Amino acid sequence: MSSTGSWRGRRAASLLGVAATLLAASCGSSPGNSGPAVTKTTATFAEPPGATPSYIFPLMSLKYFSVVNASQFQYLLYRPLYWFGENGQVHLNDRLSLANAPEYSADGTSVTITLKHYVWSDGQPVTTRDIEFWQNLVTANKANWAAYSPGEYPDNVTSVTVNSPTSITFHLSQKYGQYFFTYNELSQISPLPQHVWDKQAASGAVGDYDRTPAGATAVYKYLDGEASNLGTYETNPLWQVVDGPWKLKSLNAAGLLKLVPNASYSGPTKAKLTEFDEVPFTKDTAEFNQLRSGTTGANAIDYGYLPQQDAPQKDAIAALGYSFSLWANWGITYFPENFTNPVSGPIFKQLYFRQAMQDLIDQQTYIKRAYNGYAYPTYGPVPVKPSSAYVTQLESNNPFPFSPSAAVSLLQSHGWTVNPGGISVCSSPGGADNQCGPGVAAGAKASFHLEYASGTAPIDNEMAQFKTDFAKAGIQIILSTNTFNSVIGTAIPCAAGQDCKWDMEFWGGGWVYAPDYYPTGDLLWATGAGSNANGYSDPQMDQLINNSEVSNDVQALKAYEDYAAKQLPVIWMPTAYYALNEINSHLQGVGPLDPLLQIYPEEWSWS
């Protein structure tokens, strides 16, 4: 998800056997210290700058596929079948899952799921019909689903047997590694209220329309249309029936979200707060000014963040009654270059050119100057924080250290006339080893537009340094800004006949591995994958990804990891801590912080 999406997100294991991963969620002081009694019954959470909830329907297209929409909005209302993340670790959480642990057949070609007793907020039970409804909608509308990767879920489920209202069996196209199938396929299933949503128009009756492809397509079109009309959320009866711990009270155009407890929630912990609000900010400076107002007052922020540029004021904020903690995410940071752009795409498809670009990324300087040290390098596709057993030696040791001279040499040896401080030009077109490469025309210019998410000073500083460093090899970067939601909405592959203009998009993050918790890259860089934002395609990458899916051996994952680190399907950037949290010291139940960037306000209370 965009991190960040497997969510694209804004900066802001029990099943893994011998490959088990122990993941620490946070460092720094623990939020929620004891103190004098506080009589508050509500809590506020600061949204990342420019990133607001904008889509309520769990079957999301790429332009909505983000941490803010999923982990910090939809999951509070609609629980996924299996919950991942517990005590700061990335593993299956039985306590919060709607079903018991999956049971695989002896030959590994089928898996049976048994539901626990959960009910929708209107009193109807959550049943296998709700899982079937999800399955039918996804199957008929997979082209619109950001988590779709051809050949994988739902393609790899050849049939479904509903055994009873509480038991369902998925028959698989082949034997899969159980880590992969549980953590990356079953993890994507969200039961939906079929008895309310299975309709094709607001005035229509509920039926079994989803049981035909045409009917499922019509139902999806209706639900997507309703979900796209944000102004009607609080009055639309579709969104009033939930199975999570919270219900929607209101969501306005600015992004102010208000939730109230779901009195019918069947999970282990019912909300103690009377209301939970997520508060929007267009810039991190506005949020910081609110923090400096202190923990009391009508507009006080209870769970906020310290902008990286203001990190030196950490002690001053603590004196106001806040506790500081670092929120690391199970993710990576990068930006995609558009392989499908008819002008710049042929240039980006050349591996040597991507290597030259990576040689110009000065991660250590970005970390020091832009993020005040509150970030860490990203050299490949597997997260390095929280620590895990998956990171290889190659990814740990930076295959492409900062070197403008190496970038210049690469370009010159492949037919470019390099003009430092100006614009380099392809002077030797063709497909030979010493030429610019297939599809790169004579006179092609190394000049590209890069749009990035506005509202965060560290990213402004990072991009300014980026532009300066790229100029050293004659690669001109034309910077522009837009909102986070606009940037992730633009970063999608161009369709045939479409006016395709974007070169590079940077939303300030990258990818949080959710709901693809085992970091195989199947949603990101497999050919045709739903979250393959730049249209990257490579048969060897596809094969290595497939190997990591069917094997229970972590070495298959590491082979893919090393190849991707060198192949550069995207440009790796340093990963900032998702947030430098500032949490009201009287707010209890907040920690340990979840590396999947999920929040649990139903666990919170005031001391």
C-alpha cells in the first residue's frame, strides 16, 4: 500500500517457521505515562499533511490505495478476514481476526476458513456469504483492484465451496507456500455486508447479483460510484452497516473524520472513548503550531507528530505534556519513473540509465540535512526496519553508493553527450552496448518533470538537493508539487490512447507491505500487477517473484530481493520514520506502535 498503498503511505512470525521474523515496532519513550486524572472522553489524531481519508469501499483502485484510506480509516469500520500486526510484530493476530487460523489440505491445494462469531452493526451475523460476496466482486472487477497481480489472487482460487454459514473452502490452482498464501493472499479478503450492499442502484432491491459476472460488475460500479461521493458518506445507508469497532459519524471535504463506537462490535475490545476524530492539516507547520498550543483546549491534538525539521524542539513539546516515540513502518521508500510514457519511457527502460540515476541519490545527505537524522537508507525492496531475517548482505551494503562521476561515466559509455549543469543529449542512438538503447531517439534529452507531495518541509529540502545532484550529470529535473492524493492518483500506468505526461511521481513515501505482509513484491513489480505504478515488466523478475510464492524457503525471497536491488524497478530513496509521534502523556493503550501503520483507538483510554 502506498506508504505508503501494501499501502502507498505518506511518511508520515507465527507462520514463518524457520524464517520467523521478530519485528520491533518503535523506539523512544513509551506514550501514555501515568499522571493526574483526565476527564476527557474523546481523542484526536493528526492526519499526515495533505493526506486525508477519501474512499470508504474496501475494494480500492490504485488512486485510492493508501495507508490513510485503509489502515487508518476503512479498517476501523470494516475488519479484514485476518488481522496482521500484534505487539509491534508483523504476524497473524488471532485475537483480532474474524476467523480461526486457516487449515491447509495435506497436498496444499486447498484451504478451509472457519469464521468466529461476529455480527454486523445491524445485528446480522458475518457469514461465509459475505466472504463469497467479496470473492465474486474481486473476481469480476480485478482490473480495478490495486492489489491484483495477474495469476495471483483471485486468479489462483479456481473454485469456492461454501460448507456452511461459518465454513468456506478455497480450491487453489497449485500448491503454494503457506507463508505466502496466508500473509499475501488470504490477507486481502474483507467480508462485506452482502445483505446490504448486493444491489445495483440506490433504489434497487438487494439480491444475489454478485453471483454472475455481469451482476458483480454492476454491483461494483454502483458501490464505487457511491464511495466516490464523499459528501454523502454520513447519510448514505450503505456505510452505516459495519463490523469493526467504530461507525462513521461524519467526514467532510477537508478530511475531518469523526467516528463513534459501534455498540454491536463483536471483537475482544469495545471502544472506551465516546468519539475518535482524525484531523486534517494541509502542511506539517500547521500541525506543529497546534501541538505547541498544548494538550488542553478545544482544538488540542492528542496523537500528533513532530515535523522532522522541528525535531530539535522535542524537549519543549514534552514540557507541554506530550510523550515522544518513533513510528517505524514495515515498508520501503522509492519513486516510480513512468515506463509507459511514450517520450521518457524508453529512456527509463534502460538499466544503465536507472543505475546512473541511483548513483545520483545521496541518501546519507538527505537523511542528515532533510530529516535531521530521523530516517534510514533504502537499498532494495525488503524493509530494514523493524529488523527482520529477510535483509540480504547486498541490500545492506548499498549497491549504488552516491557517485556523480560514476553516473557521468555510465551515460557517456552509452552514447550520451553529458552536459553537467545543462541537459545531456543522446548522441549515439541504437541498441549496441555503447549506444543509448532501443527506442531512445537521437537528440533525446535527459530532462524530466518530477511532481511530489506538498506540505512537508523535509521533502521540499530533499527534492531541492535531488535536483542539484542530478544536474551534476546533466539530468534536468523540473520540480512541481501537488497534494498527496493527487500525486498517488497520477502515478498509474498510462492506458493506450491516453494523454500520458507524467515522468516521475514522489508521494513522499513508497510502500508499506500491507496487505502483502510477506515482502515478495508480487503486488509491486510483477508484470501487470495492480500496484505496479510505472508499468515495469521483466520476465526474470516475474520468475523470481513466483519462486518466492511457491517455496517455503526464505532463500527464494532473498534471490528476488537481490535481483530487484540491482535491477532498480524504481529509484530507492531513504525511508523516514513514518512519524515522530507526540502523544498526550495521559492517553493510555497506544503502544506498542504497529509497524503496519494501523491504529487501535478502541484500545485507548484516559488516565
